[in-house]
Amino acid sequence: MSLPFRPFRAGRRRIGFGVRRRLVLRAALALSVAVIAALAARSGYATRRNARATERLNSAAQRLDSLTDATPGDDRRRAAIAWGYAERLRLGLESPFRLVEAAARDPRLTADERRTVAWALLAHIVRGETHDVDPAALDGLGPIENAASVRGEQHVALIEAAVANSRNPRAGELAVRFAYTLAAAERIVDPSASVLAAEAAAVLADREVARREAVNVVRASRDPIALVRRRRESRSFYVERPALLETEPDVEHEAIAMTPPLLESVRAMRVVPNAPEPARLGDPPATLVQPLYAAGTRVPPSAPLAVTVQRYLPMVRAHAPHVDAAALSRTRNGEMLVALIHAARLASTPVDRSERRAVARLLLASAVAMRSAAQERVWFPGDSVPAAADAATSLGLASIGFDRDVPSAWRPYFVRSLVEAVNDVRRVLPSLRLDAVHVRFRMQAPADSALAMHDPATRTLHLPVLSGGGTLAHELAHDLDRQNAVQLGLAGYRSDVAARAAGRGGAPLRPRDANSRVSASLLALTEELSETPSSSRATSERPAEIFATRVDWFVASALARRGIGNGFLSAVEDELLTGHVVHPERLRTSGRSRSLLTALEGMTTVAPFARHEADPSAQTLLRWSLAGPVDRRVASDILRGKAVPGTASSLFGGRECGGGHAMSDGRVALVRMAADARARGWMRLRARWTADAERTPWARALLRQAPWSPDLAERRVETLRDYILIQLSTNDALPAGVSAYGASVAELARCGG
């Protein structure tokens, strides 16, 4: 009888399992060791590469400093150009990564100098040595004590901390905007503080964003300069994104959460007597100032900077006597401005604080204006550009021409800019016809007050090279307006005709067909602007100008959703910092309105992505909340302590609130803060108007005058705030646009507290 083999087979399985288990464990251990070794090697390699990159960056920065020891002749000119790059970067007068790319390609420098300057600029970006804001720019904003104002250093320190301590610097920037807008509404800072603080926050946020991105660039590539060029080509840099790009929800929520402590910090600011004057930078190299100015005269103009300089020229003339006003009036790009400002510093040492403030505000405004051109491609003479006639044919234009006095070396730059701008506007309006349009580049503006002009008789766009950049979307909107009128056999612009017909008491415009719908929509655009609060200025605007401004905003907004910014096409930035072309008053109804889209769709084709109707931005909502009407009689009754029907008793836990709504939405909290700021500002103004001997305890409390009790003031603030929220949420007229959106938010804000 044969023995069974089962025990033997079972033993083999057990032995095999144990062997396999040991092999698996050994393999796993070996793999783990290999992975750890690979990670260690990679980490060590990355550390060594970062160390080499850091060493190279620091070395380049030192060599750039040595270039300022200029020698006579051509070397001095090149040294001045290199120094100009460093100063434009320090002052934030151009996108930092665009400056890096430009320095790496600049034919005015030698090959070795190009490498040195590009690497040195990148080193300064990594160190955060860019976008310098002179605190004097924020002098005089308040708060004010004993006729003295808090100095700009306190404001800059607060803004820098907000930007640096936020997860996303854009959240800190937005929080600063909210806080200073509310502080201005409370009348504890000057009304100009909201814009000046927003400008400073924008520049300082650009510094921090660029620093973080530069660190990433250095770590990600052995050739960071080439990586900078590739990322700019793909519009990948966060710091160069158009400001109109919709804010991410997490950024907005972080900004709103940061706003109350920031606002409280502004309220708590106090004047520091005999504050020491902080040390400023040393004198510039005198031998490089004039060569840099001369080099700048041969560079094409930057319209945002040139227009901003002209706008600030009267203030500089009045308060900065050491600045050469005649030379400043001819300044048209960053190199010329840097040289001129440093020439003034050499002429006056030390510089008077009031003169510093005037110059600092000019530089700050120039830096902000140049943000619209952040994505502009680098151009130098010799770059491939189609001839003007060929470009006109490819774009479908009747012609592209230049006045005789436009330098021939500049003409390819403007042809290229026009080609890119028209191609971008056709992303939004793909069927836009320009076959009868002539474009004429000129040295002088066709009218004293015009940055550019559309001639409806000849359908010619007159674009001055000093100021035309950023106006193209506006002027093309005029031509679209005129084109539609020509098709209907009308004289002038279609928008003006619609307004005149309504003004003469013509037949009501009923949307029976496409033409009447367009006319009704064009008329509605004008009425929307004139019916908004504080519209005394807006009612005098021509309908054609309102239409063109709104189209400019529409095109810039649509392109921003694609991450595209074209500073030659449109200078629009956002609702607060509108750019050098658009007056903020014309954008009060820039949010949710179907009138413009209806008019455009009746004139030409609108790309599907551009028809998207986004919710108003938080900034628009805040502005709307602060512009609501307040009945003076009701407010006066509240200040006298009288009960106002429909306020406190109906605000909390009732039918309107849905049984105690929790204020989880940040925008609801923002509207509530706006109503509170409006109430405090209104009461503070009344307290200031009251003679000191007649001030009541609540008035003394708001003005921090003893004796006072904060409870009396706070109760009145709360009641007036609640009344303002009721007014915002219950409008007798049918709400539309931002009012329809904001009313529902204000309704929820009434339930908070």
C-alpha cells in the first residue's frame, strides 16, 4: 500500500508560503531603502541645485551693483540701462517677470550684461526687494488728532502685515480695500484713503505674489530665465493675471474674515508725536541719470504711465519744486520717469516730506496703472512684425497709417500691438466687422482732452502713440455704435439717436423686433447710470460714451475670465482701480445688467463664454451697500432716541428672517459691516457739526470726548444700521441688476447680530 503524499505536499506549501513571505518582505525593504535613497539623493540634488542657483543669483546681484561704477562712453550708457532695470523693478513700474525677460533680450546690452541683469533682477524678486512704496504717499489720510494726521508709515505697516500674513496675498489686498472703504464710510479717514490704500495694497501684494512665484521658478528649473519666458508666453504667472478675473471663493472668504480686525486697527491708530524720520535709500549714481533719460527717449511710450504722469503733473508742479516739470511733461515710459525722479533727488537732499508725498503718489499711481500691461509681450527693434498694409489686410481693416512725426523705429511696435488687440477683441465679438475702419497713429492727440478719438464721418480711429494704448476697445465700441446707425440710415451714433428719440417724447420703444430691442437696451444703459445714487455727474454723460465705456468693461471682463489681459486693447483693471482711461463713475452699474448684452447681440455676435452673467463682485456689492439712500428725518429721529417703526422689533427671529438665520455667508457679513459703517459715519458727521457745548453723550462717545458712555452711541448705531438694511432690502421700485442681488443679501444681513 502506497503512502499518501498529502503531508509532504502540505509541507511544501507551508515552506513555499514562508519563503515567499520572506522574499516579499525583503523586496519591500529593498524598495523602501531604494525609495528613501532616491528621495535623499533627489533632495540632496535639489538642495545643491538651489544652493548653486542662490549663489548665482547673489553673484549676479553683486555684479549688477558693480555696473553702476560707470566708465565713460558707451559703457556708461549700458550701465545706465542696467541700473534702470533695477530701479523700475524696485519701484514696481512694470511686471517683474516681464522685466526679467526684457533684460535677457535687450540688444542695448552685451550678452554677458543681459545674463547678469536678468539673473540679478530674479535675485531681487526672490528677496522681495521690489514694489517699494514710500510711506509718504499715505500721509494725511487720517485718523486726525488735534489737527495732526497719522503718518503714512503706520498705514504701510498695517497693509504689509495684512498681505504677508494671509494665505493668499490677494486676500490681504482685498481685505485692505474693504477695511479702508469702510473706514472712509465711517469718516475716520479721508475719502481718498480707500483708493490710496487700495493702490498700496495692490503693489505690495504684487511684491509678495511675485516673490513666491520667483522662488518656485528657481526651484523648478536649472534655467529659470527660460522658464520665466515660457510661463509668460502661456500667461501662467499669477502676478500677471488680469485684476478683473473673478476672485476665488476661498480668497474672498479669507478677505472678509480679515476685515473686522483690520478696520479696528485703523480705528485704533493714533498720532505719534515727534516720530523719527525713517532712513531712505542713498543718493542715486549721478553719472547714470542723464544717460538713462536719453536712452528712454528712444523707447516706445507706455500709455498707462504717460497718461498718469500728465494727470499728476499739476500736483507735482505745486508741491515738488525740485522736479523738472518741463521734463516731466515729456516723460512717457519707465526709464524716463526713473531718471527724472532721481535727478530731482540729487537736486534736493534731504527731500522735504511734502515733496516726497507728491512724488510718492505719482510713482504709486504709475505702478498701479502699469499693471494693465503686465502680460504684454516683450518687443525690441528687429522683432518680426508684419508690415502695416499686410496687418490691415489680415485684420480686415481698411488701412493702418502713421503721421510723419511718429518715429519709424516705433511703428512695428504699434502694428504688433494693434494686431494682438484686434485678435483679442474678436475672441469676445467674433463677427466684428472692421472693413470700413481706418486706424491712424499720431504723435499729438486730435483734441486737447481726448486720449483717442473715433471720427464717425470717416470711421477713422485716431490713436495718439502717447495715450492711445488701452483705448482701443472703447473706440471700437464707438465704431460698432456708428456701424449700426449706418445700417439703419441714421446720422450719428445709434445710442445717441435712441436717447434723442426718447427725449423728444417719441413713441415708446417696445421690443417688437430686434431694432426696437436694441434701441430700448441702449436707452436703458443711460437710465441705469442716471438713476443710481449720487448721479449728478453721470446724467451729463453722452449715451455714446456710456455705451463705449460699458463695452470696454464687458470685453475686459470676458477676456479676464480666460486669464487674458491686453493693456493696449483695454486699460480697465477693476471697479475701484479702473485704469487710466475709464472714470469710476461710469462703472457704477457694471454688474448684472442685461441691457448691454441685449444691445450687443443686436449689433454683432457675442461669444458664448462672454454671455456668462457672473454675480457682482464683493467690491461692487460693498459699493452698492454704501450708496443706498438714508432718510434724514428718520435718521434724526433715531439720534434723538425715538422709536422707528419696522426696525428693532422686526429684525430678529421673525417671519422675514426665517427663524434665526445664521450668517454663514461672508457677503452677508460684508453688507452688514457696510450698513454699520454708514451709520457710524452719518452719526459722526452729525456729532462734528454740533457745537461742543451742545454735544450729547452719544456724540461725545463717537468723538471720544469725555465724559461719554459707549452704550448710548452703540444703541443708536445699531438702530440706524438696521434701518439702513431695511432700506436696502425693501425697495419700492422693481429691483434690477446689482440691486436685485444686493437686496436679498441685505435681507439676510438684517437677521444677523
